[in-house]
Amino acid sequence: MRFMARACGLIGCYCLIFQSLHAQVSEITISLPDAETNYSGRLFVAFTQDSLAEPRLTISDDPAPRNASPFFAFDIEEWDGSVINFVPTSGFPMQSFSQLESGEWRAQALFDVNDVLSDLDSPGNLYSLPQMVQVESSPQALAFSLTEKVMEESLPTDTELLKFVRIRSELLSQFYEKEIYLRASVLLPPSYAEGSNNRFPVLYHVAGLNGRYTRSLNLIEDDEFMTYWMDSATPPAVIVFLDGESPFGDSYQMNSAVSGPYADANFTELFPHLAQRFPINDVPNNRFVTGCSTGGWVSMALQILYPDYFNGAYSLSPDSPSFRAYQLVNLYEDDNAYVSASGMMRPSARETNGDPRFSIADEVRMEAVMGRGGSYVTSGQQWGAWNAVYGQPDEQGNPIPIWDQETGAINPGVADSWRAWDLDYYVRENWSSIGTDLSGKLQFWMGDMDNYYLTNGLRFLEETLNVMEAPAANAQFNWIPYHGHCGFGTQVHYIDVLNDMATRAGR
């Protein structure tokens, strides 16, 4: 691999950051009182200097080594709950809890046993109460007891306009050989009267990475949106908020060889169920899809891959549609994801003024600590979810990594297998068959200083769509100067989308 002197310099930087730390926490023991069964999963101990947050909820908060709350982990199989020594196989941003800085910390243990939801705060996961730890120069031992359990899932209470749905998916349950459920929330127009035969256009709203269906609860607290929604002049519609969670992180609502047939489950199970239960006009010219970030990619992909199913996609700050710009990596031409051809460490995020925040290597290293087996592809986080959606399964059913997590060396065979998910390539190769159904249906918003370097990939798609003929693509691209990732405001995210949707649906 090509880290050369610059990579060594970066590692040296880490050493400088931690060289003043002393071996202060010498041992950690963990027990599980009254264990009812033998448990398998990934065991974490997390530390934070945030006086309010539970340490377990700070895991993955920030991939920047200087800002991250330290956490450590290892896998355990068939644990009967007896006292064990916590000997982590990995940690972030440091490898050992003995390297913790002197001072006051809050610490907590977490045992992730839920294998159908990737969120570490998922039902059934076990954890200890937080405890204060005064780390000093003399060695000390810590002990945690996993006395607490995340409560079983319950749907929020329905209101007059907002309803919550959870159904078992036969397709996904067969795929995973365990019970898998689909969830959604449904916002009804205020003009709807129960028992009426009126039907309305539907907007499927897709969240950012790992966003939950309960995000609708935040929207109804938005005064600007609710003033618009309740106005009698507002064109009535139904908004369906899809759920992002799956065993491998965000499902991206796609049919994936690794994460399962989520698109088919939506089209044949969830959407028909919703259309039967709610006043949805379930015909192609009344179906629309939108979202930002992950949701931006999903809305774009659903419209491109299923061009006659939807009548419009409103895609905001989408993940890259081209693997020529997988953030800053060209998967087809680059040899290494972490280091550029000029020898520079590649950043994964930046401020809107261009100042880098953390590197791809940092982010993947953090994800690897979160993932079972110590692999970033099972972390349920961003790079892991992409590998699950785009990748092919290994013998254990986990995604084959696009690159080596230690070195960043790209596997060209895996990169070539991902080409089917390169939307820019797909459009160029299939325009003759999809163009008629796709023309005029794509609208995009992107900040020209996107915080995750997603601007370049969308530029590639814009170039492609601009030269398409017979028919012309008629796609709309809205480039926002000096703007970062998402955050376009209620007017763009919802009001402009709903008004345009009503026009396209002929309301």
C-alpha cells in the first residue's frame, strides 16, 4: 500500500496525541446478573467526558480522533453471564483503555445482542448504569454489571393525523431466516375524513443514514411546516416516512444480495398494506419519493431503477450516483481509498470553508471497532452500509469489503461487481429503455461545498443527463453556493416538493 512517509507521519501524530497518557485503568470486569440464557454479541465499554450523555449513546458520535469519545469492544459467544475480564480486541480512537487521559470520565458497558437492528440502542441490548470514574496515575480496576435492558419495541401513539405501522415481512423473514418487520409512519392531510372515498397523492420520504420512521414526530413540531400543512389552500397529500434500519445498517430500500429484498418488500408488502389502510391514490402518476443524503440517493435510485413506478423524485444532497467519485475515491482507477495518487490522506468530511474534519481511514477505523468480527462492513455505519447494499456476500453472508480496512487497498474485482449500482453508468447504458419513463422526473438540490464531498458525483450525473436525447432528460439541478450537506430548510425539503408534486399529479 502507498501510505509512504505521509501515513507514517499521521501515525506519528496519533502517538504524539497519546504519548502523555499513562496506564491508569488496569482492568475491567463485567458481569451479567441473573442471565436467563447464553448470550452472543459484541461487548462494548464506552467513556465520555460529556456530563449529560450516557456513554453508550456516544459511540460513533465523532470519527475525528481528537473529538471522539473512547470506546472498546470484542465479540463474545455463548456467555452465561459470569464475571469476565474485558480484554478488547479493538478500540477507538485509542487501542487500549489504559491510555485514557487523567481526569473525570463517565463510563458504561453495553452488550449488543440484537442481530436484526443495527442501532446499538436496539431492543434487548443489555447495559450497565453509568458510573463516574476518576482516572489517576495509579492503576485501578473497574467493574460493570449489565443490569439494564433496552425496552421492547412499541409504536408511538397515533394522533388524528399521524399514524404508525409495523408489519411482518414474509420476504425479508425468509431471507434472514428470522422475524423481520417493516415500519412506517403516515401523515394524513387535515381535509381527510375517515370513511371518505377521497384518495390523495403519496410522497414516500426516505431518511438520512439509519433514520427511523419516528422522525415524523419532529416534523409535526415544525411550526412553519404545520402552518403550511393545515392551510386549506395546501394541496392535500399523504406523506409516508420509511424506516432505514436493517441488520446491516440502512437498507437503502434496495434489493441487495447482502441486506435482502427491501425494494420488493416495499412494493409487494408495505406499500399495498398502506394503500389499503390509508387514503393513498396508489397509481404511478400519484406516487413520488424524496429524501436527503442517504434519502437523496434512495429517491434518485428508486426513480431511475423503477422509472414507471414513480412520477417524480426530489433528491437532496444525494450520496454519489457515480463510483468515479465515491466521495473522493475513484473506485475504477484508484489503487487506494485512504491515500491519493499524490500521497495525501483522503478526508471523508469537511467544513463548508473546506477545512477537513476527519479522514476516510479514521471513519473506517471507528466503524471496524463497532462491527462484529471487528469488521467495518458489519458496523451498520456509512461505509459498512454501502458495502452491504452494493456488495456480494461471503461464506458467512457478510459483504465482501471493497477495500482492505487496514491499508485501504481497493479490490478491483469487488469494484467491478459494484458497477451495477453505479447509477450514472446505469443511465448511460439503459437510456434507450428507461428514458421515456424517466424524462422530466428528476430534481436535485446540492450544496457546492457538500460536507461529505458528494458534489463531484452529482456533477458526473448532470453531465450524463444533459447529453441524453430521444428523449431529453429534462432533469433539474439546483446548485446552492457555499452550502454544505442537507439543511435546505422546511421550504425546500417539504413545501416546494409538495407543491410541485401536486402540479405533477394534476391536483
